[in-house]
Amino acid sequence: MPMQNKVAIITGGGTGVGRATSLALARLGCHVVVNYSRSRDEADATVQEIAALGVRTLAVQADVADDAACRAMVAKTVETLGRVDVLVNCAGTTEFIPFQDLDAVSDETWERLYKVNVVGAFHCARAVREPMLAAGGGVIINVSSVAAQLGQGSSIPYCCTKAALDNLTVSLARTLAPQIRVNGLAPGFIEGRWTQGGLGPKYDSIKTAYEKTLPLGRVCQPEDIADGILSLITGSRLVTGQTLTVDAGMMISGFQVKFD
């Protein structure tokens, strides 16, 4: 799909992978809606960078766990920019809970993570379906994680929500074909404040341990993940229902780090 004058909604678009994806699409001539839940300052800063690239852009606050907010975000996009061609579901959340500490996992944690990581992606996909069809078709990308397959990461609920998101990708790909393609992207260890904040003082040692064992010798940057997302959007029009892994070889290394 050529990106010139297309319109993309990026949830969680002001920080990390979402920010990198927003800027990457803007560089291709795509108009970008930067969604945020709480990170307003970062979203506004990202919008300023996008505007400097010569495309139209706006920041829209919406909690993806709120269906009405998602529908309102899409309606504002259509009202302001006229169409929706691309949705990238980057918004996500987690809690860093040691796997062995099962009693530390509350029902509230399960519900909150599922509501954002899985139901939120569904809310957004459902909201963009009609505008995408009206525009002649589109592409949806769900940002997952290697945690879905490894059963390793910040917490058991997080791993489970990403596995559910992978299934949602397949289900939506079947449902929305042939006009709308739906794919996922599963990052490995991503350098940045999200991981730093969760791992705290263990961040540097865990990052170094990964870098010593990953076949490609370094962990992912947000821009690496954005490149993978762009390949799914702009590449073959016959790819749907797939989740692409971008992990510097983590899945084939057999190496596991205990986050706890």
C-alpha cells in the first residue's frame, strides 16, 4: 500500500514503538493521528515532529479500553482527515510480577491487562472497519510480543494477553478479508523507558545478558520495530493473519532471562 496521503491511527502513538511508527509513516507522506491515554506531553511533541514533515496530524486522547472513546477517536479522524486507511494497535500495558509469586497476581491485574491489550485492540479494529471499507480497504497491525510464544516476560497475565492478541489477529484477518488485511508484529526486548521502568536497577544487567546471547548482537530499538510494521503495511498485499517476529534472533537462541 503506497502511503502518500493515506491516513493512519496509531494507538499509543506518542511514545516508544508508537512514536517511531508515527514518524516513519509520516516520512512516507501519510497523515497520522497520534492516540494517547495519559502521555499528553509526549503525544503533543510527536505531533509537532510529524507536522514538521509536511503532513497533517493531530493528537487524540482515548483509553482503548473504553469502546465509546475508540469510536469517538475514529469519528474525529474521519471528520478531520476524511478517511482511515491504517490502524496500528501499539497501546498496551503490563505489570512486572515475578512468575513464581502467583499470589501477587490479582483478578484486577488480569482484567486490566486484558481490557487494554486485547479488548482495546478489538475496540479499535471494530471502530475502523466501516471507514476503512469506505476508503476501499485498509491494513490493521497488532503489536504483540515474543512473550506470547515464550511464556516469558514481565508477568504471566502479560504473556497470556499477547497470546490472545495473536489469536485476535487471525480471527480478524478471516473476518475482515478481503478488503482489510490484519497482521501482527511480535517484538523481542526493546530498549527504552517502558522496559527500564519495569526492570528498575536490573535493567542494564538483563539487557547486557541478552546482547551477549542474541544472534544479531543487540536488542531492539523502537525504530527496528517500526521498520517491521512498515514492511507489513507497505509490502505484499497477500499477507494477512500473520505475526512477524522482530527480535534479533531471541526466539532461535534458546536463551531465557528470569525477570524476577
